[in-house]
Amino acid sequence: MRAPVSTTDLEAVELSAANDAPGQRAVAELLESWALGAVPGDSVSRGRLLVAASEHAAFAGDGARALRLARQALGTGDHVSPDTRCYVVSALLVCGHLAEAVALAEQVLRERAGDVEAYLFLGEEFAWHRQPEEAQRVYTQGLFRCSADEEAVEALLGAWRRGRGRPSVVDLRGGLPAPSLPVD
């Protein structure tokens, strides 16, 4: 029987992981084994261990395993901030299941309408997976639903700006472009 797992243990393992696929895969395997072999005294939930394993599997390039682990985490009933379902959305995006990811993200945001962390997490995931329209939609919803919270609005605007990518360069040496006029 192994010693109980603490958050310090989890952080140490994650920080010591090699940045290559084999290193990430090894950490995913270790974390999964810890989750499946829970012992009394563990201070890290099975759900959190499975989410961490899912993230490392994704970094290792194993989308199917990342999705399986994220769904297992959800099945534990443990809450992993901001919402365990957010990690399933992430794994769905890794696997290229955009429609399913969008549907699950919508469910999360309906149920957690005032949770800025959920908007930030999901917006960043869509932006990372080159889905700028979805990221913008998530950030916009968050801006409207969290508009009474000044800090939340600042955080969402900052994330939205970072997720837009590099602005295109406008060459003004030939003068300003003519404004486009609406056609009736």
C-alpha cells in the first residue's frame, strides 16, 4: 500500500515531468494509478488526480486517453475547479469533437452563469484549440453575465484580447484605405 497523496505530492510530480511525450505519458500513468488506488488519508480527490492525468495525457498527444480520464473524473462526482466538465470540454477539443465540446460548454455556462472562472477556462480552451469564434462567444457571454463584477470584466477582457492572436499589420505608406460604404 502506498502513502497518502497530498497536494504537495501532486505538484511535485507535475512540476518534475519531462516536457516530452514520454515524460508526460509517464506522469499521466502515475496519476491515474494514484486515482485508481486511492488510500485513506489522500488529501487530493480522485477527480483531481484523474483531471491532472487527463491533462498530461493530452500533452503527450493521447487525446483518446485524455478524454477517457476526464470522463472518469466527471464520473467520480468530485468537483474540480472551475467545473469538472470543463476538463471534459478540453479533452473533447483535443480529440476534435467540436460540436460536443460546444454543447457541453453551453451546459456548464448555463448552470454556472455567474462563474467568471468557468468563462475564462472555456474561452482560453477554445482559443488554444483555434476556435476564436467560440472563444469570443464565451467571453462575450461572460461579459454580459458578470457585468456587475468589475474584476471579472477586467479578467474577461484581458483573456479575450490575449486570445485574439496577433493583429494584422496595416501598411499606411500608401495612405489610409478608403472606408467601405454600406450598399443599399
